[in-house]
Amino acid sequence: MRIYEPNEATLQALRGSNIELTVTILNSELPALNDAAAATAWVQKNVQPYSADVRFKYIAVGNEIHHYSAEVGSLLPAIQNIHSAIVAANLQGQIKVSTAIDTTLVANPFPPSDGVYDAANQFIQPVIDFLVSSGAPLLVNVYPYFSYIDNPSIDLAYALFTSQGVVVPDGTRYPSLFDALLDAQYAALEKAGAPNMEIVVSESGWPSEGGDQATPQNAATFYQNLINHVTSTTGTPKRPGKAIETYLFAMFDENLKDGKPVEKHFGVFSPNKQP
């Protein structure tokens, strides 16, 4: 389970549940966490009181920061300070500190082997170096839906895991767009000197309305095929033979969310808790 900011009621409800949890720190909070004392206070308030019986797994410091984001300069110090606070609390064996990026940080994603951090490299390279040193994975939000919408040449079946696959220019056969997007991230990590870094898919989903091909049928097909794929040991062409740790986005439709109408409809459930 992933939550996008600490919530006391949610954390209390998770006590004793054995549900693994990722907690996100809002982008707007990153500048304040450049102060080590503030990071220590954040961990003491939002993690330590619950750590005995809530299974924290990751802390995602920021979500989808880009080189042009106002908080970009605060990202690495915030990650470092939260990590230090986790170590001081002796929780480093349980909780890894990382950040969640989106797939557009990688340039040249086709073929996936050409993936590279380009404009993003200046800020993401030091982050990757730190995650390597701390043994943390990189969290990546992977959305075949948006790649499909942005590129009319992509076949819908390829995005929904229902095609026979695509052979890319370097000769590799990709069974799905999801795998191609993920392997472009792995290729970029290799070029950034982190060939062994793991990726956790921190978001993936398909909308049920509000946009082109956003239907309940397509959403159901995507989610079921995604679950089948990531829980198998198929892996991706670059990382075969193992399951892919993946978070579905999202549990509920977000009827109050800003942005395009499609952004409101990624939920498996409606806001009234009905499927």
C-alpha cells in the first residue's frame, strides 16, 4: 500500500495488519527537510510511534520531481536527512528511503536499450549515487496509458498486454509496453553507473473514463493483465526471471482532483467505495 502523505487514522488502522507500506513526503515539504532536525522530527512523528506494528517499507521523498521543479535543489538533501533519521532510529534494516520519478525523465526510450537520463541527469545522478550507497531501490511511476495516448503509433493491445509483442530495432522482442518502459529505465540506470539497482513500480494504472480508450473494460483488462504479469516470474527482457514489485494506482477515483478529467478516474473503487 502507498499513501501520499502521513495520515494518523490510516497508520492506526494499519497496526498489526502486516500490510507493507510506502509513505510519500509531499514535494512542498522538501525544502523544510533540508534541515536535519526537521527530518528527525518528521521521522519521530510519522514513523517511530508506529514502527513496532506497521510494516513501513519505503519512504518516497518527493513524487515526480523534474529538473525544472521548484523543489529540485531540495531533493537530495531531504533524502539524505530522512535516511540519516531512519538510521538514527535504527530502522534502516526495515525501511529504505528513495524518491519516486516518472518515466519521462528518461530520454530516447525507444528502443529501450537507448534509454538515458539527459536533461534530468544533473539532478538525478547524485540521487542515484546516494541510493546505490544506501542500498535503496529507485521508485518509478510507469503508465503505459499516457505513453499510448502521447504516441498514436502504439497499438492499444500492446499497451493492454494483449498483443503478440513488438520487436524493437535492436532485435529484442517486447511483449508489452509496460516492459519496454521499465527496461528503458534500467538502461538509463546502467548508463548512470547503477546496473544492479532495483526498480519498484510505485504507480501503474489505467483510467476508466475521462479520456480516449479510458473505459471500465480497458481498465479491467489492464489491471488484471498487469497483476498477472508482475506476480509471475517472467520479468522483463532486461531483468527476466523474477516478479516485479508494483503498486496499483489507485484504490479510489479522485473526484476532487485537479487537472484533466481523466486524472480523476484511475481508481479501482469509486469515492463511495463501490467498485
